[in-house]
Amino acid sequence: MKVLILGAGAVGLSLAARLSDHCDVHAVCRQRHADAIAERGLVLTGLWGEGTHRFSASEEVPAGERYDYIFITSKALATRAICEQFADVIRDTETVSLQNGIGNEEIVAEYTDRVIGATIITGFEWRGDARVHISVVGGPMKLGRFPDGPDPKVDALVALVEKAGIPVEGSDHIKGDLWAKTLYNSSLNPLGALMNVPYGKLLHPMPWGIIEHVVREAYAVMAEEGVRVPWPTADDYLAYLHDVQVPSTAEHHASMLQDIMHGHLTEIDFMNGEIAARARKYELDAPYNDCITRLMHFRESLLEQ
Ligand SMILES: NC(=O)C1=CN([C@@H]2O[C@H](COP(=O)(O)OP(=O)(O)OC[C@H]3O[C@@H](n4cnc5c(N)ncnc54)[C@H](O)[C@@H]3O)[C@@H](O)[C@H]2O)C=CC1
Ligand SMILES: CC(C)(CO)C(=O)C(=O)O
């Protein structure tokens, strides 16, 4: 089996490392990571096991190669640029978006009709060039034909990922899994970044009151789109977020905070921004998601000054 990983950073290089013992992998990443991988391998530490993994990596796709599966693992902001740059290799190929947010799969679907959605609730942290630490595992990776339905090609990919020792499940309704992950990210990431606090602090009644509205607005949009998540009502999800998800990642700092600290733009438009945009489309009100999106963009605008 041949796998290509495009936009390989912390998530993509870790995935490439684990898959590399079980299939042929090439990762398209920044040159400094490719150089470090060629010199001494990708160093993985933490919950996916400690070790050094060697695989093929460069800034380009090797000429003339075709792949059984492609993963896109860039930030959502780069999805379209990556699809444009690698349109020839993506065309007619099974392509997985392993990214946070809502809307990546729709972009990928403009370039191939074989789209697989994926979610991952695992913490990947840079520890230097081609060095990644896995800090938290909050559940299995989910893989499913986008927008939904069972599919043998997805089953074969699940089997490969499982063989590589990564916790994974197939999903018949990946659209629901993507929204479930976005409920978590849109509740915690921007407020954690704006307030510069770890997730646990967001249980304070002030931010929690905002989170309640973020989730209720998202549920109204999900109802319009026929999306099912494991929690039938917004209150059910809020209880799970409050009692299970936040406590198990209480010390975690949002990746959006890391983005801001490194002077990067964030994925806000694919999270709260997408909830607000879809609400507008259905003539619903989503003032809390809209307000958070504006605040995050204001925060981003300060980076340039
Ligand atoms: N890091 C984490 O703990 C988690 C991340 N995610 C999601 O996974 C996705 C990837 O996140 P990370 O790996 O942390 O991001 P990252 O920033 O470490 O990696 C993305 C890589 O894409 C590369 N890239 C950007 N534009 C490119 C282009 N046009 N061509 C080629 N490469 C390009 C960048 O150089 C970067 O190395 C995001 O959607 C993120 O929200 C999801 C769960 C956890
Ligand atoms: C790293 C983690 C688990 C945050 O808690 C995550 O999945 C995300 O930020 O999307």
C-alpha cells in the first residue's frame, strides 16, 4: 500500500512515522524537517511510543508516483493551496482530510470525488525539527466516507492505521464526528487563546456562560444539516464537555494560543466562523460564534503591527 501525506507537520509526520513500518509512505513537509528525517529520522516521544522512524520526505511529491491513499494534514487555512498545488496527484485518488474544523472535506471534494473525513483528538507538540511529542490521547481516530455511509476503501484504511498501532474506528457518519470535534474545538480553542488560559479555567461561570451559547448555536445549525452527534441535545453535550472532556484536558493550552504566540493566523474561520456563516445561510442567529470569530480576527490583526 502506498500513502502520501501532504502538509505534514506535527500530526502528519507522526502519522507517517507510525505508518512507515507497515506501508510505503512519502511525506510532503518543510525542507528542514525533511533534512532532519534524512539525517537521523523522525523522533517520536510520548503516548504513541518512543522511537526514531525513517521514511521518505521532501517538499515535493516524487515525479510520476501514484498513491492508494493521500492524507492532508495541514492547518485548514492551507487546504485549498495544497489541493491546488497537488491537484494532479489528488485527482481520482482516495484523499483523507485529517484536520480540525468544518469545510475541509468540501474543499477536497472539488479536487477528487473520493473524499474521506477524519477526526483525531490527540495532542501533538513540536519538540524541535522532526521531533514530536504526543501529549494526550482523548479517543480513537475516526475515519469515514464523506459525508457518510460505509465503504470498503475506508475499512482497508482503518485496518492499516490499526496495524500501525494507532487507536482508530471506522465511522458511517463522519460528518457527525467532524461536528462533534468542532463542538469541542469551537468551545475551548478561541476562548483559551483569547484569555491565555488552559482549558480547565474555562469552567469558570463567566467563560462557561459563553460556551453554552456557542454550543446551542452550533446545535441549531446541525439540526438544519441533519447532522447527528452522540449527544442528542446541547445540554447533553455541555454536560459531557463540562464533566468529561474539559477535566481530561484541563492543563492543555489551545493550539490556537500556540498559533498566536508564533505569529500565525488561526483556524477560527473553520470553527466558530463556519458555525456563524452556516447559521446566516439558514437565517439563524449566531451572535456568540460571530463575536468570538471577530475577536479572534482582531487578535490576529495585532500580530501584523
Ligand atoms: N497538533 C495537535 O495537537 C492537533 C492538531 N489537529 C489538527 O490537525 C491539523 C494539523 O495540525 P498540526 O500538525 O498541528 O499543524 P502544523 O502547523 O504542525 O503542520 C502543518 C504543516 O503544513 C505545512 N504546510 C502549510 N502549507 C503548506 C503547503 N502549501 N504545502 C505544503 N505544506 C504546507 C506547514 O509547513 C506545517 O508544517 C490542523 O487542522 C489541526 O487543528 C487536530 C488535533 C490535534
Ligand atoms: C490536542 C487536543 C486533544 C486538544 O485538547 C485536540 O484534539 C485539539 O486541539 O484539537
